[in-house]
Amino acid sequence: MNRTYRSIWNEALGAWVAASEIDSARGKPNKSAVVVAAVAALAISLPGLAEANTLNTQQTCFTGSNGAVGRINPGGTQNQAGDGSGTYSVVAGCNSNGNGWTGVTVYGSFAQATGNGAVATGMQSSAGLWGVAAGLETTASGAGATALGFGSTANALNSVAIGGAGGNGTTPLSQANSTIASGAGAVAIGSNATKGAQSAASDGIAIGGQSSVASTATSGIAVGRGATVNGAYGIAQGDGAVAGVAGNTSITNNVAVGAAASSTGANAIALGGSAKASGANSMATGFNASATGATSYAGGFGAVASNTDATAIGNQATASGAQDTAIGVTAIATGGGTGSRSATRRPQRPVMQPPLARQPARRPDKHRHLASARMQAARTQRRWVSELSRRISRRWLPAISRPPQVPPLWHWEVLQQRGRIRRLQSATPRAFRRRPVWVRLRLVTVQRSSPGSAPLRSAVNRPRAVTARWRSAIRTLRTARAP
């Protein structure tokens, strides 16, 4: 016997139903009964969770063929209920219409659904298959389209229109000033007092009031107030930026970034406010830069490259000849040269330049001057000693006795130098030559005591007859000057 469930009469349903034996008919159940009932309910609901995403069409909807919700229309003379005859549909509002579609939700006066699963909310809103239209006079006619905002329109597959229509509330609504996404997968977001964003191309994106992507501009992107993309795969970003030429489908891949930037040449790029790139494959970077020649480049404020393969780099640089190159501030190239023969020159007109800072006067290198003076002093001293030695040897050598059978080897040695040598090192060589330097010399001979023996170095023993002459020679040397 089944002791878990029992059959009871349900007065609300008018039928016998199975109920747990631990349930109480009336009153609050005890705590243990609540826990057991919760576990049982969870076990029973698990199969239902697995099938939650499946639409069960066998159940019966008891809603009448005509919706039960209605209100007085603006004229105030009729009270007509909406049409909610579709299965699983909810329709509410004066003259709202579900048109018999399945699973639609329509709320608002004169709102209507034109496909299964449509959601239309707002007066005179309209939603198509799986579409969503929310707002006054919004339209989502494309499959899976979404339109949000007053007067916004999403006409193509999976398109999105978010914004509203322009106007001050006194002029009637028109398609010209609405936010419209009419291309497949297109996105249009934004509106202002004049015109909403409009994206007519497939996969096009228009964000900002008055922004637009033309119907031929596949995958075009327009971001900013009044930004316009006319060619396929073009990008226009900035207030009034333009990429491509209206009506010309051969000009594609344009990029214009900056307020009032314009890229009208095929594959051209314009970066900067008011930058202009009108030549094919040209590029202009910088405020008011202009590249009008084919494959030309202008970089810098006001730079101009107006001919084929011309290059202008620098503020207000100008390259007007074919293959010319102008590099530098206000540089001008007009020679029309080719390759390395292109001309670059400075303008003839005067250019105001800021005054340069005064450079300090360069001081002489003190250490370098002293080193040069020392070298010159040493060189002069060597010449002077050599000359004195030559003169003394020629005059006094015959009077000096020599040891027998041994030819002496002699030389003069400087015994003493007196004078302002250190102080003269910082003076000029000319001043050094004018100053006398006293020198004392000694004659030294090298002689051998016997053949093959080691040489002996000793001072020469001068005879008495030579002493007076030697002293006279030393006296003469003291007053000598450098040659």
C-alpha cells in the first residue's frame, strides 16, 4: 500500500488529486513537515527545469480572442479593445494589435506586432519577427532588430538603433532626422536637435548625432557629431570628419581622425584637426596638414605636399614638385627634381626667430697653455746646453791633459742651474728666452786603466795652468744667453 500519497478532492479544480500524507489540510504545518515538503517539491520540479526552454504548445490559454484591456482613444468617443488572438500573446492599449502572431507583447495605443516573438512598447511602436521596439513611434521591422528611443528605426537583420529623432517638438517626425539602422547588423546610436545617427550599410556603425554611414560603406565606422563614412571599410572619427567620397564606390579604406579631418583619396589617411589627404595612398598628419598628390606625405603643422611622391616634413614645410623633399621648419622644395636631385632650400622671406641666449666668452685653457710653455722651456734649455757644450769643448778641450794611450770619452754635466725656472714655466717662450739662466758645467772623462778593463768615470784633474782659464770660462757662461 502507498503510504506516501493519498487521494483528496480539490474543490478549486473539481477533481481528485494526489497529496502527501504529511501535509495538513488547513493551518500552518509543523517544521519537520515543511522540510520534507520542500525536499519532495524539489525532487518533483527537477524534470521540469530540464524542459524549461521548450515551448509547450499543448497547454490551453484561456485568454479570449479579444484582449480584455482597452482605454479611451485620443478622440474620446470609442473604447476598442486590442487584438490578442495569438497564442501566448499579451496585447494592451487602444487599437493595439498582435495580428495573431505567437508570443508577442504589445503595449501602447496603436502599437502593433508584425512577427512572432515581437515586443512593441509605446504609442504607435511596431516590432517585427523577434524584434524589440520601445518608445514613441519606434520601429524594429528587421528580424531580431532593436529600436530604442523616440522615432528610432531598425530596419535590417539584427540591426540596432538607439537614440531619437531631432526636432524641437513642434515639427512632425520624419525619416530624415531619425536615428536609423537600415543595414544588416548595423548600429546607429545618438541623436541631437537636428538629426539622429544613421547607419545604412551592412555591419556599419554610426555613433553620435548627425553621424552617418552610407549604404555603400560596408563595415564603415563613423564616430562623432556629423562624422560621415562614404566608402567601404572607412573610418571617420571626430566632429565633422569625412572618409570617402559620396557616390564613389571605388574609393575605399579611408581613415580620417580629428575634427574636420578629410580623407577623400583611395587608401588615404588624414590624422589631425582639419588635416586633408586627397591624393591616392597619401598621408597627412598634423593640424591643417595637406597631402594632395598621389603617394605624397605631409607631416607637421600646416605642411603641404601637393605633387606626386612629394614629401614635406616640418611646420609649414612645402613640397610642390614631383618627388620633391622638404625637411625643416618652413622649408620649401620647388625644384621638381627626381630622387636625390630634389631641391630643399630655406625661404627668401624673413622669418621671425626668437632671440638666442648670449653665450659666455670662452676662457683660454690655462692648463693647456702651461703645458705648452713647459715643453717650449725644456726644448730651449736643451738647445742652450748643447750649444754651450759645443763652444766650451772647441775652446778648452786642447788645454786639458789626457791620460796616455787611452783616448778619453768626455761630456759635460750640468752641475747647477740657478734662476726663476718654475716661475718662467708659466711665461711665454719669448719671455723665457729673454731671461738669463746661470749654468755650471763639469767636464767628465771616461778612461780605461788597461785594455779590456772596465771604464772608470771620474772628473778631469785640471792643471794649474788651466784653472784660471776654466774659471774664466765659467764666468763667461754665467752671463751667456740662450741662442
